Amino acid sequence: MFFRKKGKLRQKENDLLLKYLEIVKNRVKQQEALINNSVDHHNEVLYRAKLEKAKYLFLLKEARYRKAQLRDAVPNGR
């Protein structure tokens, strides 16, 4: 009775984490595509790509630590 809200809150935060993880994953893919398609790489572009990849790895580790599962929180585009 007292701890029901805790489980709902944890699930809500896990869903939010997974949504943000998907967003950052798409940003990493965009940055990698930009780097692969460009002829002359600017340092700023490389630094931003490195930063996005670090964010993605951090969120991925956090999701693994929380044992967050992808349920119907994030539609996979199908």
C-alpha cells in the first residue's frame, strides 16, 4: 500500500530514460553520417560527435544498471 507509487515512478523514469536514449542514439547516428560524408572535418564537429557518443554510452550504462526494459514506451517506427 505504501510503496505502490514508488514502482510507478520508477517505471515512468525508466520510460523517460529510454526515450532520451533513443533520441541521443539518433543524434549519434546523424553525427557519424555527417563526419563520414564530409571531406574536411572541423574540430568542432568531431568534438560534438564525441560528446554525443559519451552521452549515449552514459545513458546506456544507466539503463543497464536500472535494468530498464523497452516495453511500449518508445515506438520503434513500425
